[in-house]
Amino acid sequence: MAIEFSLADDVANSFPDAHICFVVASGVRNEGPWPETVDELARLERQIADGSWQPFDKEHPTIASWHEAYRKFGTNPNRTRFQCGRSESAG
């Protein structure tokens, strides 16, 4: 299967240091328990709760560069925010 990707010249010129990467995976099974993932999520939740880890805020250069890109694309990066957490049904 061939996949084609192109980047508009104005976007490439606006972000000359951009790195665009792709991951292609086959044979991935999204079923059954993932105990290592559950354990890691619980560890991260404890760190967030006790204040020993905090996500980057919007002034951090990594996040700020994404916000700049979204604004240049004509979208508002503050309108939609990613929510990280477990749903009640995730147990």
C-alpha cells in the first residue's frame, strides 16, 4: 500500500525546523488486558496527585510552538483541549 504525504510550501517555509514522522504498525491487537499500561497510568496519576510531576504549560517552548502552528493554520489552540484520564468504565 502506497501512502502519499505532502506539505504545502507556505507551511514548510513557516516551520523550517519541523520534523514530521510516521509510524506504520501491523499485527497490533487492541484487545485483552494491558497490565503494564495500567500500572504506568496509576504511577503517573499518583505523581500528578502528589505534585511531583506536572505537564508542560502553554508557555513551554514545546507547547508554544504547537500553539503558534495552530494559529497559523487558522485555528484556536485553546478551543479544544486534550483530556487525559481514565473513564469510569476503564476500571
